[in-house]
Amino acid sequence: MFRAVLYLLIVIFLISIVRAFVGIIMKGLSDMTGSSRQQSTPNRSGEPAPVPLSGELKKDPVCGTYTSVATSVKQVVGGQTFYFCSAQCRDKYVASH
């Protein structure tokens, strides 16, 4: 029983070493082919920039949806900034005030 557990631990250790080694080799090959540089260049194809996954949330005064400050539609009304989930909600709010 002890021998089986010892063999199992050795196999797990060897698999971890092989995975790390293969990962290093694959990263080196990726760097040599330049594929990582292509991913880090700015997007020039007209696609929108990636949306941040964190940040402050504000509640849309029309529909009540919480929206990120970074991606919301902003409108200043009476010196106060309001954050909307869409242009349609903004237009409804501006029309009613």
C-alpha cells in the first residue's frame, strides 16, 4: 500500500515537471514566431476596444440597470452627471426633464 502511494506521488511530481518544461518550450516557440507581439499591438481593424471588467457601477435612472462608469452613456443635466445603459434611456430621460 505504501509503495503504491509513493509511486503515485512520484508520477504526479514527474507529470508536473514535464508540464512545466513543455510550457516553457511552447512559450519560447511562441515568442520566436512573434505571435505574442501580434496580440499586444493595438486593434486597427475597427473593432471596439475591450471592455474593462471592473470599475464603479452607477444605476440608470430610467430602467434601473447598473452600468459601468467606463462604458456608460453620460449626460450632464442641471450640473449633475447621469449614467445611462444606452442612448435610448438617455434620450427618454432628457425628453422627460
